[in-house]
Amino acid sequence: MAKLSRLLILGIILLCITVSTPPVFANSSMNKEDIRTLIEQARYAWVTQDADALIQLFTLDGELIVPGKRWQGREKIREEVTQFAQQSSDVTIEIQRIIIEGNQTVVEWYYEDTEKASGHRNKADDVIVVDFKEGQIIRWREYIDTKTPNRN
């Protein structure tokens, strides 16, 4: 009987621990203000072409995807953003809206830059889907629209 009581007590303790502790794989949601701040930091890093500031927002194995290209890991992202900065200048980004759901967000922004070699001004509407893990970007996927006529 004493053995059965000990097993019953151990079972109850185990049940209490299991019910009160979130699963190890659970990823607690970031709050909306933290996400908005992180998106503003990303916008500012793109505008100032600061590759180091941008990659700090990503997990070590994070990925950045634009139409036709995928870069994974901070070093690869740094290389590509640095190369972009060498070819472009006068970046402006106007955030249109941010939609947040748990650890994901969708950002719609209007983007412009100037190609240094030609002086051509690139303009695009851009939608970015961002996934977060432990307060950092794990995946940044852009859907760039350069075909729809500009608002002007």
C-alpha cells in the first residue's frame, strides 16, 4: 500500500509539472510593440545601408528571401546587403502598414533607391512576411512589385 501511495504521489507531481510547464518546443509570442520596434530597426538599417545593424536582427541561421534569391545565415546576408550598398544610394522606405499575428508579421512598405552606376531611381511597393524566433528574425521574405503604376 505504501508503494502504491508513493506511485500515486509521484504521478500527481508529474501531472502537475506537465500541465503547468509549457512544452519545450513552444515559442512564446513577442509582444506587438517589440515587433514594431524590430521592423522600424530593419527599415532604418536598410535606409542607412547598415549591414551590421540589419544582421543583428536575424538569428544566426536566419534567411532573407527576395524574388529569385535566398540568403541564409548572418554572414551571407551581410555580404549581400554590403554589395547592395555599394551599388545603391539614397534609400527611402515608407511603411504603409504592419499586421501582426503571434510571431509573424506582414509589412507593406513603399521603397525607393538610386542605382549609383546609372542614376536610375528604382521604385517599388513591397510586402514582407517576417517570422520571429526568440525575439529575432528567422525568415524575411519579400514580394516586390515594380510593375503596378506608382501613385504619382
